[in-house]
Amino acid sequence: MRSSTRPHSCRKLFARAALLTAVLAFPVWAAGPFMEKNEAAAALTAYFEAMCIPKPFPVLTGDALMMRHQELRARLLADAGLEPLPERVDLDTHRSEPIDHPWCTIEKIEYRLWPGVYTQALLFMPKEFPETPAPAMLCPHGHWDHNHAHPDVQKRLLTFARMGYVVLSPRQNHHEDLLLGLSHQTLMIWTNMRGIDFLQSLPEVDPGRIGAAGASGGGLQTQMVTALDERIQAATIVGLTCDYREILFPHAAHCACNHWPNLMAYTDSPEISALAFPRPVQYLVMNDWTRHFPHDNFPTILELFHQNGLPDRVSCTYWPTDHTYDREKRERTYWWMERWLRNAGSHQTHIPPEPSEVVTVFPPQMLDEWPVKNPENKGFNALAALFHARYHYANQPRPEPDGLKEYAENMKAALPGLLGLENGLKPEAKDLTVLSTEQAGEVIVSQVEFPSEGHLRLPALVFRPAGESSAPRPVTLCLSREGATGLENAAPYVERAKQGNFVVVPDVRFSGVYDLPGLAGLIGPDLVHYDIANNAPAYSDPADQRSSLLWAWERNSVVWGHPLVGMATTDILNILTALANEPCADIGSVRIETRGVSHLGLSAVFAAVLDARIQSLDVDLGKSRYDTYRYWREAPDALPVIPFILRYGDVPQWLAVLADRDVSVRNLDANDNELAWLRSCFAATGNPAGLRIEGME
């Protein structure tokens, strides 16, 4: 193994030497870690920032722009679980008793999204129309108290109705099952597309003059439906559009509706909003996460509209206010819609003033609870059932050689995309770095760091025999929660080295010094170098810090398109790549052992699926599987989310891909049928003894 010229302090070198002497003399780890927790916290935060760098936003023209927009729409719909679009079932609208207002009548309605699945909305029908058919407004709301019954939301809806617009404000619904590809955006985008269907079904509405406007979460919905549905003819996005790094944090997470799969792997929020082109889009920004938008993002969007001959169809106005949709911003919205939906882009359109007194209908709670009878609405559990019926992995293939071979090939082909292996960072180095090496008797112990994504380094201990033989030694990777930096008892690894093995004990993510619960309170806003416009504060309570940290990394990994299990799998594969350059390591037949942490066991399985050099596994799966998934912050010893994974298989189905290997499994959660099928898969490949399940043999 090659030594490193990397400088180290005398204190650290002395500590390492003492540590290695202790482990060799007494096989017990007796000194501190060779990477400190604060170093690991800084390294993970640097990785976070690198993953959040916005993707290039190309300013294209003509056919190139149209092709780019078609590609982005297709990918966004697929990642939102809407490719192909669901069947447009009959809207089957149910209406409440009308509420009378001097300017309009108001009804709460429910319209159908999927069979048995409905959403609520408020419909404001003007009493007077300047012209018929009339323009219409789709007004999704954000995370307001009492939803669209909040007084500020009511004021906007009522004023538009007074101006002669038919107004629909769908309820913001949250429901997800990321394992099947159902995200909050699946529901929200389709809710708003069906809202447009409803507006176009009304005889009072001009189907070619529909606008959209919303703030915060409603701004996100406005951005997405405008980007993906060309029936929206003008849009106002309030307090939302910005680089995604403005609303991602290494220690906390924004609302989960902002986190849907793979987005940042190929685009960012400003480019999504520009999918409105050539339709007019207005941005209203303020002193929230949109504070940087006027100088960071809007010039590129304006240049796109300018290069394509339509610079007057895009506008940005900044207010030095908090995160609000107050009267001035509402009036700017009325003006934009008047200009583009009524006056064909006339520059002479005046901004209509909002009446000084907008009398809202009822106290918000009363309007929010106004009843609408719909016995057909089975709720969002019906949506979960629909996605399960349509997308849950198919029946297990018959255990016969040709069928299993095709099955394994299909699963292997899907896995890099599920894990986002192409969406991570390329390693900045190829070779491992040797920090120190000591020999005592029959064993040599080295402290090393393996390269992984970007500048990330993985601390590890390497145990190998000290004999004179120059033959490469068989490699065993040993993964556990404590990893190398938390190792207390090295005796088993010393013994294996004496027996002729090259034993690697690394800190892969998220174990050892990178174990996230152990970094609670150390990863916070102070470590972020980018000047976030509206950084999230750190929690003071340790339990909140821990929960928030786990939540942030699980949710952010979804947006990056590189789930946490994919990061750990990447680390394993990068370790093997580095070991390929070590003459004393034989990686032609690698063994991986994991203990105590479910995601490490599954990462080892996935690494073996992708790398045939991993011939032997002894993995602990911790009684975890995805059919019984819980949020990782609630069960950090279980499996963090992998979007779309259950369209292909759960843990037993992925194990079947390794039916030609030597596999020992501990704490496998599988039913009797799955166990019988799994055993038959190993038998069908002529490897019946290759599967051992602890406690079941």
C-alpha cells in the first residue's frame, strides 16, 4: 500500500501510533477517532452544497428551445408519477349550498381526480360579467391557516370575481407514497390540471383565457401547472421561484411538497418556471427565499424571452416585505391578468385597485368547514390503492434459469437509475490515502481514507497479513454502525488478517463518523458557505436536531435523485475501485459483511447486484423492508426512502438477483411464500446451498 505525503499534526500522528499499538497489542480500540466529528460534519455539508449547485440553464431559441421544453416536460411528468397522464375520468362534480356575496356566489365543490378520489375547491361565480364568455382564474393556495378560507386568500378570490373572472381555488392536498412514485406533486399537479378541465366545462368560461396565480405553496403549484399544462395562458408566481438551494438545508427540511424525485438531477426551479414561454409569466418576490431571484435568476429568464422576441411577456417585481401576498402584490396580479387575459398585452392597462374593504364571506373556519355531500369520495387511501394496483412490482418470476436471468438483467438495468448513481459527484481522486501504517507480529494495520464522491473521504482501517508472500489477499469489507472511527474491538479483524485476508473496515455513509444521529447539533446553518437568502435556524433541543437532520438528508436526497442508500452503495463501489490499484488486494472475489444497520445491508446487496466481483455476502437487514416503510427520522435503523423502488421489488426480490452468489442473510423480513420462492431461485441456478437465512435453516 502506498503511503501518503498528506501533512498531519504531530498530535494526530502520535494519537494514531498509540491507537495502532494498542489495537495490535491487545486487539481493543483504545484511542479516539482519526477523523473528528466536526470534520465529518463539515465534509457532509460541503457535499450537500456541491449537490445543490444549480444545473446550467441554457438560453436557447427556436427548435432547440422547443425540444428542450419537450424533454423537460416529459421528465418532470415521469418523475411526478404522471407519465402517462391518468385517464380523465368524468369530473362528477358535487356542490354545496351556495353562499351569497354582493359580488358573486360561492360554492364549495368536489371534483373527481381518479376513480373514488376527489378534491375540494371553492368556486366564485361573478354576478356581473363585463363580457361573456369570461376569463377564469385558477388560484391554488399555499400553507395558509384555514387553506383557501384564509382572509388574504378570500380577498384575492373575491376581487377577481368582482372584476368578472370565474375563480376556482382547489384545496392544497398532501399525500405521498414515494416508493411507488406517488409524491405530493403527483396529486397537486393533477388536481390543478383537472381544475382547468372543470373551468373549461363551465359555459360561463372562455376556455382560451385561463390564468393562474398563487403564493408560496400556491406559487409552486402555479409554477408547475403552468410549466406542464399549456392551457394556462398567463401566470403570476408569488414568493416561490428561486434556485432550489435556497430552500434546501443540511440540517432542516422545507415542506415535503417541495421534495419530489430527481428534480435537481437535470434542472432547477427557475428553468421549470420558464417552461411557461411563450405565455406571459410574472414573478413577485420579496425578502424570503426569493430575495436573490432578481439578480441570480431573472436575467437569464428575461434573456430567454428576449432572444425569442417576446421580452414584454415576462416581469419581476421585488418588495422589501416578509413572506406575504398582501394588497400591493395582489393588485400587481390583477393588472397582469387584465393585461394578458383581457387586453391582449396592452401596455396601457392600469393596475386595478383592490376595494379598500373586501368583505369576506364567513370566519375562515366556517368557510373551511362548509359542507359538501359526496358519498362517492373514498379519500386518498383510494389513491394509494390505485397506485399500488397499477405500479407495485409484478408477481415474482418462475424460478427457472432463463426467466431468472432475464429478471436479473432487468433489475440490474433499473438499479443505477433508482439509486441515482449518475446523479452523484465524480470522485476527485482515484487512489486511497494511507495515513499511517504499523506492524506488530503477524498483522499490518493501516489507517487510510478512500475517495468517494467529490472531495468526500471515507476513513477506514485495513488489516492484512504481514507475511512475505506477494500474492494478493482476498478482500473482505466489514460494515457496521461504528465503522472504523468508532471501533472498540478489533480482535476479529486481526484474526482474519492472520488467516490471510485483506480486511477493510470503512466508514461508508451513514455509519462511523458519518452516522447522522451522532452529528446532530454539529451540522447547522453556520457550516453553509453559500449565502442562503432565508436560511433555516437550527433547533436547540437535541431530539429535534436529530429528527430534523435525518429528515433533511432523506428529503434532500429525493430531490437530488440520489437516495441515501445510493450514496452508501456508491461508497462501497468507490472503495472497490480504489482497491483495484492495490497490489496486495485481490478484488476478484470480494466478501461483504454488515451488522446492525439495515441500510448498510441493503447497500451491500445493491453493490453486489452492480459489481460481479462481490461474490459473497453476509448481510443484516434488520427486519426492514419497503412494504412496511416508515419515515427514516422515526426509524433510523430501518431503510431510508428510495423513490419508485416498489415498482421493481422489495428486499427479497433484490436478493433473488444474487441467486448465483454466496449469500447469508440475517433478520430478513419475508413471508413464507417469498422465502420458498427465494430458495427456489437459488436452486434454479444450481446454487441451492448459496442461500443461508439465519434462524430458518
